[in-house]
Amino acid sequence: MDIKWFGQACFFIKTKTRKNEEVKIVIDPFSKEIGLKPPSLEADILLITHHHYDHNNTEAVSGDYFLIDQPGEYEVKNIFIKGIQSFHDSQQGKERGFNTIYVIEAYDEELRVCHLGDLGQKELTPEQLEALGEIDILLIPVGGVYTIDAKTAHKIVTQIEPKIVIPMHYALPKLKIQLDGVKPFLKLFAQEKIEPQARLTIKREKLPQEIQIVLLKP
């Protein structure tokens, strides 16, 4: 499985089936209004966590894709996807509404990825944790302001206990949305000197035994 990050909450995931067919998944493509250049991506599956302009630029994505933008269970090209309802804020959605958490299960590669979207809750509920199940790779917002901050993100990582954690939705050069940087989150894991990489390429047998932070560069 290959995972690439383009800034904000936008990811491109490429996985293969046992028939050696590629399945391309795009999550939360953003609009140019945020200050970053939207990538040109092709998808078989497009996931939208919520309909804000920095997460739902479907026009930037090509291909005859299957669009998922709400909670539920879906199976597309031997990929199982579960959408779990959550809140975009800590006030039960009263400030910024709902957000969909996605669990992406690639059957053939035996990997489970969770994208938390613009989660704003102070913690996950027991029901949400049960719905998530065991997670191998967690994509988590850490920039605060509109989502959880570093301290809350650290708490949620300990709730989920994934093998790999990839921070997202934090301050970047040219980003017009004011967010905190990634350093406070890395500091909580004593990973301040971690080197960013262009992409994560991972197989089931290469998953770490303990939580590993992976920093991607857009």
C-alpha cells in the first residue's frame, strides 16, 4: 500500500488486489482558495469527510469514481469502507456540524487505515471505538483551531492504539487557514527530529510492534 499526503486532509492511497489490480482512493481534495495548489488526482473511490471547501473539491478528481460522503458501510473493488458519524467540534456539532470518520480495509493487503477527517471531539466514544476496531494506520488532525489540537490528538492516539500515525491538517507554508504547526504533536511523542518523507509504502508484515509516527511532506 502507498499513501501520499497533499496537505490539509487530502490523501491519495493506492492498494493492490490479489489479481494485481490497482485501486486508487482519494480523500478530502481541497480547493485552491486555501492557498495550496490542488493536486490532479484520479480515483476509483473518493471519500469526503464533510462538505467544507478545504475538503470537498470533487472537481479536482478525475475518473469514474465511487463517491462516499456520509456514514455507512460500502464495498467497492474488494475494499471495505465504513463511515462513522462524529462531530466537527466539541459541542456535539453545534458549532461546525458533523464529520465522517472513515475506516478503509484493504482485504487483499490485510491493512486497515482510519482517516479521522476534521474531528473536533475531545475523545472518541466507546461506540465509535468499537466501530473502528483495530487500526493499522491512523491519519489524524493535529493543528487545532478547527479540529483537535496536539494534546487531544495524543489522547485519541492512545485510545485507538494504531501501529502507524500520520499527522495531518496543520500549518504549512502558503496555507491561508491559520492552524498550529506539527511540532507540538511530535514533541508529545518525543519525535521532534523525525524526517519527513514523500510517501509511505507499507506491507502488513512490515508494520511496527509499537506506535510509530510517520511525517509526510506534501
